[in-house]
Amino acid sequence: MSEPPRPRIAVVVFPGSNDDRDVQLALERLGATAPRVWHDETRLPAETAAVVLPGGFSYGDYLRCGAIARLSPIMRAVERFAAGGGLVLGICNGFQILTEARLLPGVLRPNASLAFVCRDTTLRVMRSDTPFTGRCDSRRPLRIPVKHGQGCWYADPDQLAELEVGGQLLLRYSEGENPNGSAADVAGVVNATGNVCGLMPHPEHAVDPLLGSTDGRLILGSLVDAARLSAALPV
Amino acid sequence: MLVRPKTGILDPQGQAVESSLRHLGFAVDAARVGRVVDLELDVADADEARRQLERMCEQLLANPLIESYEIELRPGA
């Protein structure tokens, strides 16, 4: 049997991104090609089937995390891609950028403890019918690390209720494990149309047994699967 | 521009400042920590300055979901 096609998943690099190579390596091991794309570009590579905004400290987290990065030239292309139904995943700083760009609901604020947290967390997968969780089993929690100073996701109570009803609260920290004080223990959300996702935990740091958990493969592998399907569709 | 967390929004920095001030013996009921952005603008009048500053706050300097802002104008030299 021949090897399945390798979908192209663009990894955007902002000044101050620092997880782009880890994401690239993880995606390539999971069967994608993952070119890194500099933030100054105005277009995504041809045949891009998905985009990942990686973690880091874009623009030194000046003003608010993600507030400057979302004005980068490449973000116009990412916004158009998302508006056309393209798959976009933001991890940590990438999640912050997507909320600042209003591609995802809510906002990420300094951790309630004011301390940087760096540790494994246990996550509940609320839905396995999204492009980001297709390989997950909602009965089985994921073990994936976080490392952030500003991961306290917030939405006002009305919006929170609406997002919960709409199934947009995709990942939640297990009870008693919330590392940052986020509303409703939210660790990751999807947009209303289900093609844009952001999460604070780092699946790219949980893909090799050497580092403990390999549960990150379930998230990134789901994205590779979904990207492969969307790449097969006629444009 | 004065940008600060909206009332009702958890402000951990403000809480830390409040408790530190109490440790120093000051009677503080509440503290909120925001930021000041000083800008110099070359504009015809105060109304124009205010219009521009409001747009800057809405588009970049404040996040309207969690922050409020105030504009203070001073004529330049």
C-alpha cells in the first residue's frame, strides 16, 4: 500500500515564536509537510490545507499577548483562509493571537496566580467530532503540558453560556487541575463554524514517549487527518 | 490614554498591589492596575485628536472585552 498523501500544514513564525520547530517536527512525524512561514509574508504557501500559529512570545508580549502579532501581514491571509473554512489551530501564544484577531471567542488574561505555570495537565475532550479532536475519545482524558503566564481564558457569563450550548468549549482542565483560573476550566475553544481552534496546552510537547505523554499526537494527528481530507477536496 | 480592567473583571495584579499596600499599613479598599499610553499627535484640534484616539483604543490600545479607557488631552508646544 502506498503512503497516504502528506497534507501541507503551514506553521506561521512571528518574531518571538519559539515552538514553531517543535510543531513542525511533530506534524512531519505525523504525516504532514509543515513549511514554516514568516509573518511578513502576505500569502500562505500554495495548497495549504491547514495553518498552525505556534506558541512563544510574539513581539515580546508587548501591550497584550497577541495584540501586535495579529496585525502582521500574514494574518490577513490567515483570516481569509479561515473565512473560507480553512483549518486554523492556535497553540498558547497562537491561541492568544486568534482571540485578539477575534477569530476565536473570549480573551486570555494573566494567570489568576500571577505566576508562570509549566506542568502537565489533564484535559477533558468535550467533543470528538471536530477536525482537532477526531482521534480523541471523549471518555479518555488527555495528558498534555502547559507553560504560560497568560492563559486565563475569560468570557462574560452570557457568552460563556452561549458557547457551552453551542459546543464551543472544546477542551477543559480536569476538575481541580485548572492551572490559570480560566472560566469554566476552559483550556481550548473552537469557533462557531468549527474550523478554528485555540488551546493553551502544547500538544507538540507531548508526541514522544521520551517526554512522558504522547497524547499530543491525538490532537495534532486529528489535524493532519482533517487536513488530508480537506486537501483532497477540489478547490 | 488610561487603559484599565473593566469593573467586575478579575484583576490579579490589582489584588496583589492591594494586599501589598495593606501589608505596608495603608487602608486600601480596592486597587486596579492598568496602563498609560502617552502619544504625541499632530492634529488640527481636540475633536480630531479625540476621534483618532478613540479609534486607536478600539482597534489596538485596549481590548474592549475586558478593558475600559479614558482619554486625556493636553495641548502641545
